[in-house]
Amino acid sequence: MNKKVLMIAGLAMTALLGGCANTTALEESVATLGNKVDQLSADVSSLKSEQGKLSADVKDAKAAAMDAQAEAKRANDRLDNVASRYKK
């Protein structure tokens, strides 16, 4: 009976040690995932920077459009005043 218990314990220890021997593949997988996360972080940072630049460009374009609209209104008001002065 004692030999059977020792044999089962020996098989269990062998199985446990054999399961732990494959850590290199796991470490490689974790390293690969870490590299992918680093690459994605860099991509997100780049996209945030680009989005900030585009946002500034949009604000500048909006300001220019508002200035052009104000100048057009001012020109139209001047033309309306000139037209109202001349009567037949």
C-alpha cells in the first residue's frame, strides 16, 4: 500500500514539474503582448497629438470664416447705404 502511495505521489510531482517546465512559451507570449501594448500606447499618443493639431486648425478656420462673414456684412451695409442715397 505504501508503495502505491509513493508511486502516485511521484507521478503527481512529475506532472507538476512537467507543467512548470513550459514557462518560456508563456514568458514569450507575455513579452509579445507587452510589446503590442507599448506599440498601441505610442499609436494612441500620436493620434492624440494629431487630433490636437486638427482641432487647432478647425478653430482657426472657424475664426477666419467668422471674420469673413463680418466683413461681408459690413460691405453689404455700406452698399445698402450707397444705394439708399441715390433716388430717381
